[in-house]
Amino acid sequence: MQEILQKIQVHVPFYLLREKLLPWAIRERINPEIGFNHHDFDRFREADFRDTAERLADAGRSVTFHAPFMDLRPGALDPRIRQLSLDRLRQVFDLIPWFRPRSVVCHTSFDERYYISAEARWLENSLATWRTLLGCVRGTETIIALENVYERKPGQLRCLLDALASPQVRFCFDTGHANVFGGVPWGLWIEELGDLLGEIHIHDNHGTEDEHLPVGEGNFPFRELFAMVRERNLKPILTVESHSEKGLRRMLENLQAIELPEHS
């Protein structure tokens, strides 16, 4: 298990890490992808974030972030909604100097059903938000990784990433989201966005619900994905998104049977 754990990040919500799992993560040499939500910034103080960052750094743990996403609209047409979304996201970016995360994974919150006939305005507004946040990572080694969620095809993310045109803004390919929400074959995401791939979120489902199952317990073809990544000599951050300790154990056990691609 330790061999695999050294190659991956493991999704852990901040409140669980802070209140329960930090000793376990350090003992088991877990590299956490710390997930934040609005409750974390309402509940915890600066000292809590600083202490957590220092303990992970002292233990030599690699850290990535997953920014809040519920209710947020970084490309909102309403400027007040967009500003509130930016303010909430900025709270995560303000933690970068303490944690020094390798990436901050964010949702663009694009949905063609929601932004019908307003895609160009969504893109313009999104660019303003992400350019502001890009200023928060300049001079650091942190990347912003924009994740596919309800996007049915790669085009919207391609336009956004091309317009941002920064090596510090990359694509995060989420296998589960592509499988259940995507409207094109999964390989097209790598074909069209592989040159910008910075991270992969690894979890499985049966193509009908976002189940967050361990690898091999749904129908996503992970062997084919990893082979494609190796063939293209891509070296993304690899993150497993399990929602329970039992699910994580099964995830790691199942990954042992699959050759992982090289990671950054």
C-alpha cells in the first residue's frame, strides 16, 4: 500500500483532517488533497489552518487543495453572484503561503442547460475570475486545476484554458464525472486537453450516478486511460476520491492490480 500512497493524493475534507484524521494521515504517510467548504471558513480560525499546515509540512506530506464549489458561479452573469463566488474562492487561495499546495482544484460551474444562449458571456466573466485568482499563484509552484463536472464535451474548458494561456492553469480530468455527465467518449477529453493535463481525479461509477466507487467497481476503463496517459508521456498529479475509509482501502487494493502512469 505504501508504494501506491507515495504516488497519489487522497481526498480528505479539511474538517475531518483537523478534528480526527491528521494523526492518521501523518502515521500512514497520506498525501492529502484537502477539500474545503464554506463551513470550514466559518468554523475554523487562522491558527487552525496554520497549525495543520505546519504539521503536514513537518511530516513531509505533499498537499493539494480542492476549493469549495457548492452554490459558486465563477462565470455568473450577475456580477454580485460572481463577486461572492470570487470572495469565497479567494479564502482558499489565501491559504497557499502556509500549505504550499501543488494544485488548487476548482470547478468552473459550466452547465450548457443553465448557460444556454449565454456561453460567450460565461466565458468572458469566467476569464475575469480566473485571471484574478491566477495572480494569487504567480511566484509559487501551485497550479490551478480546472475540473470537468457537468461539461458534456471538452470545448468549453479548452476555450477557457487557451484564453488564460498560463502554465499555472491546467486541466483536471475527473474520471467519474466524464463517465456519468460527459456526452462524448472519455478518450476525447485526453485527446483534446491532454497537452494541458495537470491532474486526474480517480473514482468509478456505473455511468448513471456520481457514486465515487473504488476503481474497478464501476465501468470506467482505467487501464485504457492510464495506458493513454503513458503513451502521451503525461505526468499528472493523481488523486483518489474515496468518501470513506473502507472505500479508500478498497481503492488502494484495486489500484495495486493496475499499472499507474508516472506522476508529477
